[in-house]
Amino acid sequence: MQKELPDRHIDPSESVTLFAIAFGAIGGLIGLVAAIILLPDSGEGTAFLNCLIAFLAGGSAGVVAGGTLGAALGVFRGVRAPKVHGQ
């Protein structure tokens, strides 16, 4: 007997993209807030550059973490190709 599929299917590629975008945005905001809190007493150019680097680093970390989580969830809850009997 075949196991019945749930009504909602999750495509693994959509899951990876969704989690990567969401975690990337959250990571970027966390990096920006951390850079502002830990901002040294320097010039405006240095402060802007520090905030930009922190935003990009946090966003990159979030994209990697979100993509990994999305891939794991996509594998466990994703769409599976039906097996063809006789091949």
C-alpha cells in the first residue's frame, strides 16, 4: 500500500530559497544592530564601513544557515518522485 501524500507539498528548492531569504534578512539586521552597539569612536566613513561589513557578514551567515535548514526540511517534508515498478 502506498502512503497517502499530504494535501500540501513542499518543493525543496522553494524551501531552501524561502529560509535563505528570511534568515539572511534577519542575520543582516542582527549584524547591523551589533555593529551599531559596538561602534567605536571613529569617523563617519569608518562607522559606515563597519556597519556595511557587519550587515553583509550577518546576511551571509543567515543565508547559509537558512539554506541549510530549508534543505533539511525540504528533504524530510518535500515532494518525492513516485517509484516506477518494473524498472
